[in-house]
Amino acid sequence: MKEMEITTSAYEVIEKTVKSSGNSGRVYVPKDWIGKRVKVLLIEPLEK
């Protein structure tokens, strides 16, 4: 996977660490964000 540069517009930014949840990952966001569109960006490379 190659690093890429992305430009986007947003109203708020929160940086968090993904936590384990069953057989997937989970990131909690503020309750006010329920029903809103969000983007999740991987900012560290995956270990091989």
C-alpha cells in the first residue's frame, strides 16, 4: 500500500486510535455526528 496525499474539506477533525471490536475495528465519534457522513483515513502504514 503506497502513501498518498489527500485534500478534503471538513467541519471538524478528531484523531483517534482504532480499537478492537469483535472481528473488526471501531472508532467512537461524538453523538452529534450520528447520521452524518464521515471519512476515515489510515495515517500509519499496515505492518506486513
